[in-house]
Amino acid sequence: MVMRDLQNQKVRQGKGGLPDLLAVARGDHPADMALRNGKVIDLVTGEMHRADIALFGNKIAAVRSGLPAVQDIDLQGLFVCPGLVDAHVHIESAMLRPLEFAKLVAPHGVTTVISNPHEIANVCGVSGIRFMCDDARFSPVDILMTIPSCVPATSHAGSGAALEPADLRRLLRYHGVVGLGEVMDFHGVIHGQPRLMHELGLARGYPIDGHAPGVTGTQLDAYVAAGISSDHECSTANEALAKLRRGMHLFLREGSAARNLQALLPVISSETERWLAFCTDDRDAADLSREGSIDHLVRMAVAAGVPLVTALRMACFHPAQHYRLSDRGLIAPGRRADMIAFASLEDFRPRMVWQAGRLVARDGKMVDGWAGSADTPFMPVLQDTVHIAWPSVDLRIPAQGGRVRVIGVLEGQLVTEQRILTGKLQHGELLSDPDRDLLKLAVIERHHATGRCGLGIVQGLQLRRGAVASTVAHDHHNLIVAGADDRSMLTAARAVADSGGGQAVALGDQVLERLPLPLGGLMTQESAEELIRIQSRLTAAVQRLGCGNAQLFMTLSFLGLEVIPELKLTDFGLIDVTAQKVVPLFVDA
């Protein structure tokens, strides 16, 4: 397996390595390049001062005026800050391969990404992680990895693969690995589940990322005591403060489905900021293109009154410190030449982006002639991942009472409510009731053709007619489908399966639109631009069906995640997340 190596990257290091770097720093030899007439933002002191930045290979040699250089770039008074670091992201959630994802976020100033490939790991195991790492090698962004933990997330869903302790032990030793990925099964950690204790033991000495939505009190104490150092699942300021008081580093998230940043901004203060960083977690390609990545979070924070220097520390220095990346996060001698030039302190928008001393983006676009390899082979194991026993799939729900447990969607949140409502019964069956925004939901096992199919009801998707289906269903990534009638649901589900994985919109027997995702049922082979075009057609199709949820597919993808409270659906049935047990759909059954 090939992974990024901070020490052995084959990028230009200069003629003689460290001695020549020091000669440039002393002014004895000319720099390869000098950025002149810029205003450097010092994230240690908070100062902004005019200085030249001398580059040698992929590093900053000196920050002062008057140094000789082979090439000069006049910044004409632009501000300069370090490249942005996304503290936690699942590249697969953008439905792009790593190279295409990097080409999308680099123009937004992101030069380092901490990626947790647990989506593809749940489908394809080690082979999926290998593909992600290989494809990232020549990207315009330094894509580093946290090794997925909890694969599968729990025993309450069927997944395509599992990572065993021997896999984790081997993966953690690879170059470019910076920690253990989010420990999803917080319930198992809190109660000392042996498998998780073994995983945590293997990761001792590394940063261990957490995932503890809504966990409080003694349970939070137990989770933190296990050695877990971060969390990105806070949705309220009180929850964030409780975790800060226990010494956790918090990644404030603004994704596509989970838009938590606005509610968490009040926790930012001079006392807490060093414990805070920004992350996107799960952000789709359209939002990345239209709104941005970490730069969008910086703008949101500044607009809310957070000082720019504080926001930039959270976007650059603090995540680098958390992951022990001492070679980046500051404009200083010896650091990687990951930098952004921008014009306005009030409206942070990258104008020029350098990654490891290379100019990779200008004015919101990749530079002409940027060379990125796109010939990473697509392993067969990534392209044959949908196996469904269709004769066993039955979407009918025989009535067993009047009151049912309903998954209640909360706008802008991944957490859901457990609502007890009266179902629509007809001819002895429980049906969808679009007039009350109650849709039938199904999760069909698609990895091993077991025929398992979990059935439930969801409220809040806002779909009036037809159905939508997807093989993007965190974290097990079985085939999830929701709809107003069974015929439309089956049509959408079969369209997704026939595409080798992906997403589809259907009405009756007609497939209105589909998006093939042949790489693990999670990612496209197409460019970001083509993906966004297809996604816009999917959005238009669901709008024609009367849907007012702009993030319908992203919302749908989290309805099966059995480690985020309160009620979720997997191929095993309805899961009470807090109790970590399967519960009946009918309350009176």
C-alpha cells in the first residue's frame, strides 16, 4: 500500500536539502521564490506585518525583507496566512474520488485534509482504504489519514467488510497515518466492550478521534477516560462546554446535513479557542463548489464577530497541533510552504493558494498546467458491491397496531427524534401518509445478498410523491429507500442496484433520474463538475415530486446510522440508539 509520507514525499526539496535551506535562511544563497509585498498574518502573536516570504523547495526559508531570490512574485499588499486544515472529513461523502475532491477544495485554500475513510472501509475493507490512499498521492492537497475504527460500527447492521485488530495494527504503522479515526460505537466504549478496548489499546500514543453525540454526565466521563481526545458531534453550546470541561478538543462542524457551527460559535473565547478547530465532516460537492470548505466556516465565524486571527488559528494552527503536524499551520521558517494570499480581512476569500511551495490555485480555480495523476486503477472489488436477494425483498408492513415509532428528522441535524404517532392503516397494512409527511423507509442489505430488509416510517423528508433510493447510507452503506408508495420505492431501489450503486428518483414504474456511483456504491468516476450537474438533475426531479428538502439525499444517508441518537433504521430493523437494541415498529405489538 502506498500512503502519503511527510518525510519522504517526492517533491522538490532544493539542491542540497537542509544545509541549502539554512543557507537561504541566512541570506547566503538565493531562494527559489520570494513572495514580495505581502502582509503576513502571524498566528502566534496575532500581528500583521509586511514581510517577504522566501521559499526553498517545499519549505519556507525565511520571513523578512530583502532576501535574494531566483523568482519574485509581487503580492501587491495581499494578506498571507497558512493553508487551511480540515480537521475531519469523509471524502466519500462528497461522492468524489480523492483526487477530484482535492481539486475541488484546493481553490478554497485547503492544503491539508485529515480524512477518515471509514465509509469505503465498511464496504471494501483494507482494499478500499488502499484505493483512497493511492489516489491521493499526487493531489494538490496533502491528504492524511486516520485509520477507521469500529468497522462495522456496531453489530446492529450488516456491512460489506470488517477491520480486524491485525488490520489496524498494520495500518497504524503506515506513513501518513496521523491517528485513529472517530470511535463510532460510544456505547461500546462506555461499557468497556472488549473489541473496542483492544482497538483503543492498539492506538495508544496516537490522537484518537471521538464521536459522542449527546453523551453527557458519567457516560461522557467514561468515554473521555478511555483516551479519546476529540469530538465533532456537538450540536449545542452546552454540549460543547461539557466536553471542553473534560479536556476534549472540539471540531466545530458545518457540513451539508449537519449545520452546527452557528449554534456553537458562542463557545469560542480567548480561553477556549486553543481547544477548537473547524471541520466539514460530510459536505457534498455542490456545497463545496458553491459555499466552500473550511474557508466558508472562517467567513461564518468572522461574520458572527469572531476575530479573523482567532478563526484562522482554528482553521490552520490548532488542527495541525492536534494531529502533531509541527511542519505546518504557521508562516514561519522551516514550515511547509502551504499558504494563502487573500485581499479582505472582512471577507476571507483565497486569491492564490500554494501547497508545498507549488502554486495550485488562483482566483477560485486550479492553475493551468497543474499536473495531477488520474490513472489510479479502479480495483474490481470496488466495482462489484451491490448484491441483493430480490425475491426476499418485501416492502409491505402488516399492521400490528395503530401506534408506530417514527424517525423524526430535525432540520440541520443528524440526531433524530423517536416520535410515537398513529399510522395510516389500510387493508391490514401500514402505508405511507404524505399528507402528514410520513414516508415508508426501507434498508435493504446489499453486500452479501442475505435478503434482510428493515422497514420503518420517517417524518421530515418532505417528499409528496414517488421515491428516492441510495447506496450511500452511513456507515453500513446498505441500500436505503424512502417513498410515498411501494411501487415507486422498488423502482428506485432496482435502478440503484442496476447502476452498480448510486442514487435514483422514481415515480411509479418510471426512473426520473439516476446517479451511478460505481466505486463502492459511494463515489463516481466523473469529475466534480459532471457530478454536480447530475446532482442538480436529481434535485430538480425531487422538486417535481413536491419535495422541499434541499438536502434530501444527504439527510436520507444518515437515517441508517445506528450510532447517532435517537432512532435509526438498519437492515436489522429499528434501532434505539441510546439503548443499542432493536425495537418493534409498532408500539403495542
